[in-house]
Amino acid sequence: MANTLQSAAGDSRSTKPDTDSEFLTQVGAGAVLRGALLKLLEVRSEDPIGFLADHFGNLAQSLENGDSGSAVEGDKKQHQQALQSPEEQNQHAGALWHLTQAHYSQRSAFNNNVAVAFSLLSRGGRKRKPGLKGRAYTELLRRVCRDGAVAEPVSAPLIRKLRCQDHEAVPFDLFRRAVLTCFVFADFVRKSRSLFETVSPSDGSLCRAVLGSLRDALETTGCSDPARYLEASAKLTPGRLAQAMDRAQTLASGTPSTLMGQEEFIEEASALFVSRVKRVS
């Protein structure tokens, strides 16, 4: 009997981790910590402690909802969805629906819809206090760009300028200005695609000439209103573009021609827009 007890005690000691790191490995904490640190490096938060606190709070909530698998594994999109409760997803869908019911050129109707969307996202819920926080605000901006057919690599620099920390409170004026900026940006990207089509086939020197004309038009606005940027790009008349393209062809005569793809053109055009947007934080 004594030998049996000693054997059991020995087995118990052999399965007990010798170090804290071994214990964390056994309970699977390594994957969670690694995921959190990768996320922190990805977003480059200026408040890493606050970010990690929000991250683990969201992760705990997702575990309570029975969604532990997608919170730890899967791609970036699945991870973001795992951190949102069904209630939050419905709020985002409803807010986006209201925002798309009137074009931003219809100022009164658009501003009313922005107010409704802000109110919807600011509602309290289960384990959530009332008020719009940075995480929900930033996710909505991503959805506005995505809904406007703007690829994530193109919209990412703009989102980085407009985003708030997850735990930050977002005032209405900031929300309205950022939402308007994203809608105008989506239209600006569409306008840039049209400009690219005017120089197809995509001769590099002609594309540079069009981008130069677009930059000059933006510089003449002298205003921080995003809608003015789109108005400036609309002033690029066929005659003005023809002059710029003719000048570019004259300067490039006798030199080997290079090509510019639509993706590169869109990225450079969007960078002109983003460079004029003020960083939020």
C-alpha cells in the first residue's frame, strides 16, 4: 500500500511543471500571449498597456460566448469577428445602413444619418457602458471603406491616421468628420480609377503626368474639408489632362517607356489624399 502511495506521489510530481513557463505551455497560454503580442505589433499602439487590457477583456468575453477557437486561431478577419459580439455586429450593420441612405453631398440628410449612426453605436449593452469607443469607431471606418470598394491596402494608411485607441471615448464631431472623410476617400479612389483609364494603355510617363496634375489640383484647395479634395479632382478637365500628357510625352521622347499598373496608380493617387488628412492621435 505504501509503495502504491509513493508511486502515485511520484507520478504526481513528475507531471507537475518545474517552471512557470512549462505551466503556461501546458495550459495553452503561449498561443494566447503570442497572438496578443502579434496584434500589438501589428497596430503599433501608443498605449500598449491599455491595448492589451482591452484585448484580453474582449478575449474573455468571447470565451464566455463560446467562441474560443476563432479568438485564438484563424486569420485576421476571423479574429476581429471573434472579438465582436452579435449585438455589436448588428449595431455596425445598422449604422452602416443609415450612413448609406443619403450621399454626403446632401449635407442635412447625411448629417442626420451620421447622428443616428453615432447614437446606435453609442448604446450600452450587455457588459458595455454607453458611449462610442475607439474599437467600434475604427471598425466602422474600415467597413465604410470596404463598402465603397476600396481595397484594404489602399484604405489602411487612411485608417491609421483616423483611428483611435480601443478604449478611447470618441466624440461626435470626430466621428462625423472621420466618416465623411472615408466616404469622400472612396469616391476619390473611384475618380482615380477613371483617371487611370484615360491614359490606358498605362504608359508610366503619362500616369506620372496625371498624378502631377492631381497633386497640383489638391494643393490649390487650401482647405481641410475632405469634400473639397474631390471637387479639386473633378476640375481636372480633359483639356488640362491633355496638356499635361502632351508635355510628358515631349519630355519622355527618345527614352524607353515604362508601364504603371492600375494598383500602383491608385496607391499613389490615394497617398496624395491621405497626406492631407490630419492624424487623430
